[in-house]
Amino acid sequence: MITGIYRFIAAAVAWGAALSFLRMKRSGILFYSVFISLLCGCVSVLPGLAEIPRFGVLAEFVVFLVSTMILQLQRREHFGDTVLAFFIAQGAYALFCFCTDAAGEYAGVKGGSAACLLPALFLIGTAKLAKRFPDPDWREYYADTVAEPDRIDLRIWHSYLVLGSICVLLTAGEWLMVPGSIGEVLCLGIAGGCLFWFGVVLVILMNAYKKERIAVLVEQQYRGEMQSFMNVIRSQRHDYNFHVQTIAGLIQQGKIEECRRYVNALEQDASIMNAVLPVKDPAISAMIHNFQILAAREGIELHIDIQNDLSQIATNVYETNKMISNLLQNAIDETVTHKDKSYGIGLTILKRGEYCVIRVSNELEERVLTGKELGQLYQQGYTTKYGHDGVGLSSIRLLASRYHGTVYTQIDGKVIHFIAKIPVNYAKKPGEEVNDGENAGECACHR
């Protein structure tokens, strides 16, 4: 009975730490932790289990594997997140069981009870580090493949390697190590705890490093786009006098038809820039203009209809650009594979009720998406394109949900529309930025 209680406590704390690492809601952490710990507690007290060497350890390991699969089926998140949760939970549980069993063997019930202090220390460590655990969209930090020779080239599999290695070491230690005294139990327990938290902290630092590098690269990209945007404006202003002189000369010579053609060409050139000018923030205008150029290089026309300047959208400039750029990039990636690119891509920005609406449209050519595929589009890791990580649409939906917005898909014949609806923040003054996405989600219209 006492063994079952020990196992219950150990499994509950281990899975509590693992699910906290994934930033699951407290209600979900409590439910899954209690559910899995009950299974482990029941397995440990099965009749005749003690007579079979190591069967209990193996049975509990199987329980963890089955529980991980149930968790994956229930949450339907990226499978890699569930794997990380298993690594953390199994590693911590193996350490708890090793210390409890070994201390109980050398010091009886008192020793086993004292070993239960280790889960308490893990609860304290989890609470202290909770704010530093990776963000829900941490995978995006590794989606960038820009090589920086003077920087550490971290990849997403490094996180799995670190936590997986620690899980294997701690599990192997539980199965293979036989301490000779209570002193050895204490030393091995401390060493195992340090190893566990070293791995967790290392992964946290790796994600923080990637996040910082992405912020720097985004800033560099913004500067490049803004510079390109300003160069176009300066060029148009510089050429203004030449255009006026040319038009005046054609009129004086009575060449009305040539003048009309010249003005039409001039108007077409100016309309490309005028299309993005209604947006209040120049960083967003620069980004959209950059996609105009990118699409044009691929022989794709980007049709822009901006009816709202986005000055009061709840998201900040970086987040707004993130949504629009992901949607436009997906549309270009799809359209560039078409033989007939005449439909182009449509970008519409408008206001409907209490929401800013961003809609990107493109043709699907002959391929028709099934209902199942439409449902999977926003799942993290799902993609229909070779060489893509499948994090774009899922990150947009996650970002929109922070502000109580939504992202969804509509199909009209062969045209697919990706629509993001973000609440209007009436308390946000033009030019004001929102720095904290979580706090900003409580915008004026939802307070």
C-alpha cells in the first residue's frame, strides 16, 4: 500500500513538471497527472508483482508509454511536444523511484518517506522555472535556416537529444545501479536531480538563444524592407520633375495619344506604391510592398485592397507582419506551382464590426482539398509542401487566439480564402505599440 502511495506521488509530480514545461492549462495538468499517477499506483500493488524481478519498473514504463499516446490522441498537438513531455516525466519518475526504493531498502519506511521530499523539491523547481519554459510557438524559432558562421547553429533535434539523453541515463540508472549505502543513495539522488535540471535549463537557454536570434534577424529584415520601401519613394519623388517635363513636352507638341499612353504607364507604376500607402505603419507597408516585388518576380500579380489602416488592430506591428507575411508566403508557394497564374493573389484588409479582417486568396488549380485536409491545415507540423515544417498556419491561429481572434478557411469554387479576424483595440492610439502579447489580448472590446 505504501509503495502504491509513493508511486502515485512520484508519477503525479513527474507529469506535472512535464506538462508545465509544455505550458498546458492547470486543469489539464491536474487531470492527466492524477490519471497517470493512479495507473502507476495500481500497477505497483498488483498481486504477485514483487516476485517478478524488474517487472514493476517495466510495467510502469509501459504505463507511461500508453499514457503518452493517450495524451497525444487527446491533445492532437505536434507529436514532438508529447515526446518531450514523455522524456521529462519518465526521467523524473525514474529518479524518484530509484531514491524511494533505495532509501526504503536501507532505512525502512522512514527512509522511503524522507525520499518523498525529492518530489517536493521538483515542485518548487517547476514553479520557479515555469515562466521561463518555452513559449507554445517555440518551434518557430528553429524554422529559420539562415546560416550565421559566427553563431551556434542550434537545431530543433538538439532539444530532443538533450532531454532524451537525460531520460535514458536516469532510467538506466534506476534499472542498473545498486547503491551500497544510504550515503550513496543520497549522492546519486543529488547527482540525478542536478543532471535532470541541467537538461531542462539547457533546453530553456537554447530556446531563449534562438528566440533572441530570430528577433535580431527580424529586425534586420525590417530594416532592409524599410530601406527598400524608402528608396522607391525617393526614386518616385526624384523622377517627378522628369515626368512633368515629359508630359508638358508631349502636350506642347500636340502628341495627345503618346501623352495618354505615357500617363497610363505612369499611373500603373504609381498604383503599385499607392496600394500599400493606406496602412498606417510604414513597416507593414514595406513588408507588403516587398511581397509585391517577390510575387512579381514569379510572374504573379498581387491584388491589394486596403480599406482599413490597421492603426487599432490589437496585435503589434511584429505580430501583424507575422500573420500577413505567413499568409502571403503560403499563397505564393502554392501559386508558383501553377501553370496558369492569371488569377494571382488577393490581399484584402478591412474592418467588420469589432474586428480587423485580413484575407488572402489564391487558386488551388485542379487539386481540391477534402474536409479532412481543411481540418488539418492549422495543426502544428502538418504541411502539403515539401521542405516545409508546417508551423506557419498553426502559429497564426495561436497568435490570433491570444487576442481572442480567429483564423479560418473558406473555399469558393477553385479559390481558397484564408481569413484572420483580430479584435479592434479602441484603447490603442495610432502609433502606439503593444509589447506584451498576453496582456494585450485583453483589449478594450473584451474587458
